[in-house]
Amino acid sequence: MIAIAMMMALAAASGDEVTIPGPQGPLAGTYQAPASGDGNGPVVVIIPGSGPADRDGNSPMGLKAQPYKLLAEALAGRGIASVRIDKRGMFASRAAADANAATIEAYAADARAWAKFAAKRAGAKCAWLVGHSEGGLVALEAAQDSSGICGVILVSAPGRPLGVIMREQLRANPANAPILPQALAMLDGIDAGRTTDPATLPAPLPMIFPEAVQRYMIAEFKFDPAKLAATARVPVVIVQGDNDIQVSLDDAKLLAAAQPKARLVVLPGVNHVLKVVPMGDRAANAASYADPARPIAPGVVDAVATAVAGKGQRT
């Protein structure tokens, strides 16, 4: 009996593998039941950020901080269920579609489908979308059709078009000086709707920006997150760490200004992978991206839990 109880506890901690239909095959994710039970409570769908980020928030490109897994587990302890997902064409969702043909609109359609699944599984009327980084843009696009969506929680989400932010990020890192002219020229081309042959780019740009990724970016550069926030018909909560070296506090303020009913939560010391790190220490900030042992910032969990408790909008 003790062994069975231990097995059940481990299963609850790790979550259940779940799938929904995708365009060509199943979309996969993990359903994390609340510690207090598995029905009639709030539920969130955690939408990954850019690139090959998996359902836990890790990536083959060196990301091992698993912020989504840590968030889901912490929310379960607060009585909140969650679904965290693998994007179409990637990881356990690789059969669902060609990853190279993905678009923001396609990701948004998947998010809406996951919201319906999550709400039904949790016994809720609707689900919240928690979009991290680029996932915030996906959440905003998904919520343009608000059916089945309680609201959106934008965590470290861009407030400006991606091209503007990427140029800022490239210029901010002194290590990029040798490749900066070529990288900026490539982004100029993407803005103009054309790709650059990766073979003509200096390392490590060809690995980061293969032609398929550039094609995806051509479409993505046209989205303005602030304009989407302005037209949101559901509650919007904006959660931003002030120690984020990828997305700035200015982005969060732009989103809040675009949607005056939104609630803005600024978290001291929190970085892009939702960990608390020393302010101004870029090396420590970067190291946290590969540190799954560093806990998720409690403020992130508090902000999400408060939102789904019905306090997402200012009165």
C-alpha cells in the first residue's frame, strides 16, 4: 500500500501526458493537477517562448532552467491546474505539423484548442493563457477570439515588434560586436521580406538563423503586441521582472499603456527565465538559464495565482 501511494504521489508531481488533435498528428503536453484535487478549479495553459523551447521551458540550445515545469508545480501547490505544451512540429508534438511551416496564427489556434481541453479536464468554464516571451504574443493573438479563454497573463512578453527588440538585444551585448553589422543587415532584410543565405553569415548566426527561421521571422515581424493588447476582450495581466536582459520593463509599460484595464506586476530581481538573480551581474543572469535547481521566483507564482483568482483587471 505504501508503494502504491508513493507511485501515485510521483505521478501527481510529474503530471499526466496528454494529447489533443493537431493538423497532421497529435499535439502533446503535460496536465498538472492541483495538489488538492483534479476538478472544478482554475486552470492555465502555459505557452512556450521562441525557438525550440519545450513544455518545461528547456531547449537544446543550452536552456535548462525549466521555468514552465517549476511554475506548473508551484501552481499545483496553490490549487491551480495547468497544461504546459510542446509546440507543433517539436518534441512530442513533432508529428502534428512541419515545424518550419509554423506561424503565430497557427500557434494561436493550437493555444485556443489547448484552452478548451484544459477547461474541460479541470472542470472549469474557461482557461487562462500564460504566455512567456514570444508565447505572450501567441496568447494575445489567440485571445482575439476569446471563446473559452478567461484571460491572458503575459510573462516577460514583448511590447514592441520582434525586429525592434532583437536589434536592441544584439546591440546590448558587447560580445556581439564582431558580428553586429552582418546581424543587423540580416534583420533589415527580414523587415523587407527577404532571407539571407546563412552560409554568408558569421558564426554562430547560421545556427541561430537558418533560412526556415528567417522565413518565420518575416511573418512574425509584422505583429505588434501592443496593438493586440489594445484590442483584447479578456482580462490582461502583465508580469515583468526588472532584471530581464531580453525583454525590458519598457515593453511591459507599452503593453500596459495600450490596454489601460490591464494589471502590471513588476518583480524586483527577476530575469527572463523567471529566476531571482543579482542585479547588474550579467554572468550570473546568464548562468541561471542552465540552472534547473534555482527555484522559480515566488513573485511569478503569486502574480499568476492572483490573476486566476479573479483579480486580473484594475477596477
